[in-house]
Amino acid sequence: MKHCKNIETSMQNYFHLLIDISTVKSLKCYKCADIIRIEANGSYTVFYFSDGSKITDTRSLKSYQNILPSCIFFRAHSSHMVNSHYIDEYLYKEAKLVLIDKTKIPMSRLRLKDFREHISMFCVSGR
């Protein structure tokens, strides 16, 4: 996964960062800031966007994990990556992330510690 050495610079660049997504019909560039989540579907990857649209890509989720900045996109589960800007809450009992569009994403219990460290970059703790 592409790591972010300077989180402040990465956040500034995030709003301008584009990614090319190839389908069976075309290749198009999208703003990373518009991606809510990414889901594996066999050897394909489905992108879900903030405007409610979705697109299926011919590359694997693993290939995007290596491309997208890890300080923004978190691999919550073997079949899901989420844009941290769109996380609303984490449900302890269900072990699921709830995104702002109310989608519930399973969270691997093995990745929970990494998630807590990751999300601390976005949230000020009240504890």
C-alpha cells in the first residue's frame, strides 16, 4: 500500500488526486475524494461514489490497495477498502464500519488495532 509520509501534504493533495479506472468499455479518471468505498467482486473491483453511482473495474482490489494512499484508504476486510473521510462509526458488537451512506462494511478483527491507529489521524479523541 502506498504510504503517506506527510499526512498534511497528503490531505492537501487528496482533493486533486485522480485515479484511472478501466472497465470493459473504457478508461476514465475519477477523483479519489469522490470514492466512498471499494469492494472486491471476484477478480473485479466495484467502486462506489459519493454521488450514488458505481462502476466495475477489471483490476483486483489488491492492485488498488497498492496504488491508493494508505493514509486515506483503509483495507477493513479482505473484500473491502474504505475512504476514511466517509466513515461515520464503528459498531463494536457487529464488528462493522458504518459509512455516511449508511452502508455497513465488515471489519476484520485482525485489522481492528490498525484501524484504531489509522482513524486517529482523522478524529480527535474525547477520551
